[in-house]
Amino acid sequence: MKTLTIILTDGPYISEYAQIAKKIAEAALKRYQVNIFLYLDAVHIPRKGQKPAFFADEGGLFADLAREGAVIRACSRCAAARGYLAEEDGSSQDYPDGIKITSLYDLPVMIQGSDGVITLCR
């Protein structure tokens, strides 16, 4: 099976990149394995309990992708710097099930194993 990796750097509600990534990933999951790597402020995207008044709940959108089979990982240094701590297995009380905090070293492994890479950043 072919693999697509999507890299995000913007936090939620700063741009539409999270929603664009969600749409791309959702379509790709029909034919591909999808990896999503959250870097810099993008580690805020899957945070549980977001209740934006005028925007989609981007954390909920990414929880849906994880349930659909997307591999979603957040940079551990970026997450820790923003107050998100990982359990020993990479899970976090701040993130929905299936979304893990892992090493930045996982990113080149994802890229190397991918047939295509999309980076959404400013």
C-alpha cells in the first residue's frame, strides 16, 4: 500500500491548513496509508476540549482521522515546550486516543517510507 505523509506547522485557527490536511487525509485514506506529523505550533491541533465558537473543532477532526486509521504523531520537544507531556507509550492526557507524542526522529522515517509528502506551513 502506498503512503502519504502530511507535515503541519501552524497551530489551529491560525490558518486553514489543519482543515485542508484533514480533507486531503480523508480522501487519501481510501487508497493510501496516511501519516500526519505535527511540528511547532501544530502540536496544539489535537488538544482535547477545544470549543471554538466560530470554527470547526480541529482537535475533533484529527481524532476522527486517527480512528479512520491515520497515523498522527506530534513532535515531543514541540509538545513539551507547549505543556503537553507524553506517557511512556506516547499517549497524552491532552490528546485523543490514537494520537501520540513521539520523537522528531520519527519524521525522517515517515518521509523515507512515503510515496508522497505534503507540507503545509507558512
